[in-house]
Amino acid sequence: MNNKMKNRVVTTAISIFFLIIGILCTISYFHPITYSESERRDLAQFPTNITAERIFDKTAILEFEDYTVDQFPFREVF
């Protein structure tokens, strides 16, 4: 396999990987998991009260960060 073909294969594989992760993240947005059995705790949900004031004082951003970490697809496998 020549260098050009290897580059195309690697680029295609990485693109497909990111596409699948994006699709799974979109699905998890519409069907969020509410409870983690392994951690025995409620998982963070999408912040509902997002205002400019909460963005500037970083509370909405911190809530969104907790949400993205808790709702990442296959997070318990990783």
C-alpha cells in the first residue's frame, strides 16, 4: 500500500469514528441517562436555565461541563 492510500484509509477511519461519536452524542441528548448503577448516583442533566448572566459567572458553563461528562456515550466502558 502506498503512502497516499494509507493516508486516505486513516483519514476515512478517523472521520467515521468522529461521525459515530457525534451521532451517539446526539442520541444521548434526546434520551439522557438519569441514573448510574455503577456509581450509585444521579447523573447531571442538560442545564435548563441558561442566561447571559449565568454564562458570564460560569455557573451554566460548569453545569454543561458536568452534563457532557456524565452523558458521554459508553462512559462507563472507558
